[in-house]
Amino acid sequence: METPPGPDADAGTAGLRLALEFALDPAAAGRLSRHPVVAGARGGRTRGTAEELIWLDSADGSLAGRGLALEQSQRGLRRMLRIVPEPAQPWLPGSPEEMVKAPEKLPDQAEGPMVPIAAFSGRRSLMPLATPEGPVQAVLLTGKLRAVADEAPAARLLLEGAPEAVLGLATRLAEDLPLLPPRAALAEEGRALARGEAPRARRRGPPDLADAATVEEALLGAIGHLLEVMLHQAPACRPGSGPGWGPEGVHQMRVGLRRLRSVLKVFRPAAGCPALQEFDAGLKALADRLGPARDWDVFLGGLGAKVAEALPGDKRIAALLKAAEAKRQAAYAALRAELDGSGFRRLVLAGLGLLLQRPWRQEAEADRLARLEESLPDFAAALLDKRWHKLCSEGEDIEAHSAEALHEVRLEAKRLRYATELFAPLWPGKATRRFQKRLSALQEELGIANDTAVARSLVASLGGGVPAWAIGAVEGFATARVADARDRAIGAWDDLMLAEPSWTKL
């Protein structure tokens, strides 16, 4: 894929040709050619050929360990692919596998004998399309991934053309087709199938902005990274589906979403625009679906479990937990409907549009354009200073704070924590790690108090079918927990006040 245009490109996409890959439900792929959007845009004859691909590696998996795969076509041609991007490489979700420059020695000489790991058998169909925004070449790959002990259907759609044409076509198709950038390359899906494990994440955790020279480079890198995190975690938001799924998947999805919303707020002084505001509104709507599922997960795995352990065999507590589990299942069902629906697909495509079109540059004032080119450490230090002073102000005389005032401290601590986490790679070292650790400890203790308050509201929502005694028992446990968390939070606050912010040393 070519690099997105620079700051001076007309409207952000002039002259650029883009290739984006999407994963399709195999059942939906079979009716793609008859879809009204595709049928109405036919610009020529569809050409189809059989496709056979084999992915090879050394016996010890050394290529996969470096994020590579050796692909062999049915004609015997081999090419080395990068299937997991380099950690520091800016990333656009949906980017096809990148072909790596051939090594001086053949892989079977450099890595040891190559053995087949997985294969794909199916059909490749090329469809030239004429969209309102311009011509697009669509390549549909349908068939089966095969490994020694397993196989699975697979379908991929590659769209190539001008960015506005590719995004426009993808957005129209996504209204009623399950079409999203894939969470892994097809070769990586094959490797994972062969090993009986989930595909490796392309991106995880917070973005690393150490190599971003400017504010705009950092913004682009952070959005691309966190969109990929959300794409990887979205399928895991299902109850009891395996390691990393269910509560852990919801938790990681929610953290990724919060980090992304924090990024938009952090960079708003330089890149604020209606498109970013609309994108943030979509993220908030998704957060509103994630919230109930996560809240019930936290309650059932935390306070609810502790009450059950303290009162084993109590039928009233068992009735409360059964009602809570029903609420959790309903919350998961609502979340899955959101993630499987067109709204989530539109949200992801809107994020890709931000990366490709950079709408914050359209009609931006000169001072805002200058901020986009500002040195990232200077921008970050000023923002962190502002948030640090706001937290210190909110926490003054914390010993006398009401529960509501402590909640405001928690919110400010959370805002500062996400910002310090984002910019930590700019100031590596012991001072940064110590400050982050103490800030994290404060937020954790204040979070326990907040989780307890949430738990009280959750059990109150269970209704008359739950014994009042059980609700009272949970509220009693919650009240005792709040008192302990408050004392620990005040201690964590004192520790934080002794830590010197590392970004002040410029």
C-alpha cells in the first residue's frame, strides 16, 4: 500500500491509489456479485481463476517468529510476506500483506528445510467496478484454509482504487454485509489454524509514539494502532469462548476504546474538527454498550464472588447471583448485536477515513496547522502539565473529600494516566515508570470505590424477584469495601505527591 499523502495534498487523497483488504463471512461472499451495490457498478467482465496457496516455514517456526511467511502459489512462485507488522511501523488497518525484499540466500538455505504449515484452496475473482467516486478493482478470494488437523472456510475482498472510491464502496457494502478489515493476514490465520490457537494480534496495548516527530505523526500512529486493537478484540466479546475471550475480551476492548477516545481529546487542540467529533460520538455509543457487560463482569467476578464465598450455600445470595448472571447475558447479547451490526462497521471505516483524508487540515487556521507540525515532546509536556495541575487542584485536602469529590479526582487521575501512558515513550526511564506506577495505584484504589458504588446500583436494578435481604447483604459488603479503599486511596495520593513528573525535565 502506498503511503497516505502529505500535508499539502489536495483534500488529502489527490493522486493516491489505495489497496484495502476486508474479511467477509464466507456465506455472504457467495452473494457479493449479486449485491445491488456491486451489480450496479459493474465496469467490465468478471474474471475467475482457481487459487492454491501454500505457506511454508522452518520446522522451528523461525519465520513466523519474525512475523514472516513464505508463500508458494500453484505455479510454484515463492514470495516472502510480512504478516505481522514491525512494532514501530505506522499501521493502517486493512493493509494487505507486505512483500519483503528477497534475501540473498533462499529461505530453505537460510532457515533450514521449509515445510508446509497451512494452505488455501479456492477461487479468485476479479471484478472491475465503476463507483460514483471513481473506478475500483475488486478481487474476491473464497475457499478454505487447510491444515493437517483442521480446515475452515475463508473469504477476503481486496479493493483497489482512489481512497475516496475504496472507502465509499466499502461503506455502502458494509451497510448490510459483514465486512471489516481482517484481524490477521490470511497466512497468519492459516498458521493459527494449524497450531489450534488464535491469530496473533498485530497491535496490543498503548501505541508507542517514540519515533513520531510531530503532533500529526503521533495522532495518525495512535489512531491506526488503537483501531487495530479494537478490531482484534471485537470477536472476543463473547461469554465463555476461550482464553482471552468473554470478560477479558470485553475489558481489553473497553480499554482500547478508552485509549482511543483519550487520544482524540489529547490532540483536539491541534486536530479538532467535526469529523473527529463525530467519530468520538460513535466511540461513546459503543462504550455505552460495553459498559453494562463490563460492569456485570466486574460485579460477578469481584464483590458478588466475595459475598458468595462469605455466605456459602445461602439460597438468597444464589438467587441474586442468578439474576445478575441473566443481566450479564442480556448485556452481552446487546453488545454482540452492536459489534455485529452496521454501526460498528461504519465506525471502523470512519476511523480509516480519518487516517487517509486528514480532515483536520481542511479549512484549518494557520495556528492550528502550525500545531500539527509542532515537536511532539513540547506539545506533550504542555498538555501533561495542564492535566497534572488540574489533578493536584482536584485532590487538594483529599482527606476531607466527599464520595462525589473523590469521584472527580478519579476522573482526573484517569485522564492524566491515559495521557502519561501515551507519551511515556518520549521520556523513558525510572522517573517515568515511578510516576506511572504511583498514578496507577491511586486510580486503582479510587476505582475500587467507584466499582463498589456501581455494584450497589446494579443490585438495586435487579427488581423485586431478588430477596431484599440479599440486596442488603451485598450493599453491606460494598460499604465496608469503600471505607478500606478510601484509606488506601489517600495513602496512594500522598505517595503520588512525592513523585516528580518526568516530563518537566526538558
